[in-house]
Amino acid sequence: PVFASSPVSVYTSPGPNGILYVEVQSDVNRITIQNVVVNRGNCDVSSTGQMRVYPSTLGYGDVEKYRTYASSCHIREVQVITDQGSYIFNMQ
């Protein structure tokens, strides 16, 4: 879902071996992702290929991909904390 007032969009996509990706895309020229919280902290999240690295600065259209495991986490809510505020996305 995308909200008009949000400077980011959030999508999920399946990956191999039970991985579920959470993709955060910038809808503004510059934004810094300070944290991504899934299901109010009840799901572990890591950057693809490494442990979480914050902050992450994105330009317009850039995507940062995070992973969690679908077998242990059924995503209902994603909170993206940025230098421009905190945004909650319901993934139902």
C-alpha cells in the first residue's frame, strides 16, 4: 500500500527457501531509512546479504530490500522509520 503523505512505498515479495522480502522504495529525492520494524518488532529483519545496516540513504526510486522468513513471520504491519518521520503500512 502507498499513502499520499508517505515518502516511501513498501512491498513484499517471496524469495527462495522460505524467505520473504520487504522492499522499501523512496518516493522522494532523498530519504534516510533509520529502521524497519515488522509486526511491531516480533519478526527479525535483516538487509539482504548481511545484517541490518542503518542508516541507509535512498534517492528517488531507489529500493532497499530486507528479508525475513515467511515460515516464522506472517507480515501484517511494517513500520519504516526515516529522517522525515515514521510511517506504518498495513500489509493485509
